[in-house]
Amino acid sequence: MCVDRDRTLAHLSDDDWLRPDSSSTQLYRDLCALRQLPVRELTPTSLHLLVTHQVGLDVTVLLALEHVESEPLRSFALYPGDLLAALLRVDPSFWTDHPELLARMTVLLDRLRTLPEGDWQLLVSAAEQFPG
């Protein structure tokens, strides 16, 4: 899957969002602001927020996978493996519709299952429910 990283999530996604106004929550304003950034500017912390809230998954899962494939247990936002945990909570139907991303995630989880007990064990129950 190839993504034009100079485009924004707003341009790459099929969904329309209302502009935030004074009654919008801070979370909604933050998500809207992230949707306006070129995807190359999205940080792992930004991706954690976007994936957690299921925003632009066609793009954000791909980008998040790039980070977790190299450092799966790194703390990007809150705790070790937080970005991986966000990916594990993505709706199973997404993975069914994206078999190439599912395959990459499955390889990653298989690799992690060979690690000794430690931080990875915190994610075991979520990984056991993963559709891959």
C-alpha cells in the first residue's frame, strides 16, 4: 500500500468532518488538527491518538505499523507497547478488509511471542484475541 505522505488524512480519507467550534471537545479539536497535517508529520504519539480513536485507519495503521515493527515495546505516548496496544484494539473488520496489514501484524505478534516474559506479557491477552 502506497500513501502520498505529503497529503493530509482529511484528503486521503473518504469521510467529512465538521469544523470544530466553541462547543467542540478538546479531543475533537486535536483530532481535527491532526487530520490537517501532512501524514509525514504525524508522530508516533499522534498516531497513537488517531488509531485509538479509529481515525483514518487506512493510513494511520500503516504508519503505526512502521513504528511498531522496529520498536514494538517502545513507549510512544503512555506506557511500553502503547502503540502496539492501540493497533490490537482496532476493529477486527479492518484487519479482514486489509489482509496485507493483517499479515504484517501477525508476523510482528509471532516475533513478540518468542520474547522472554516482561513488558510483552502485559499485551498477551489483547494479542490472543487478535484476528490474525
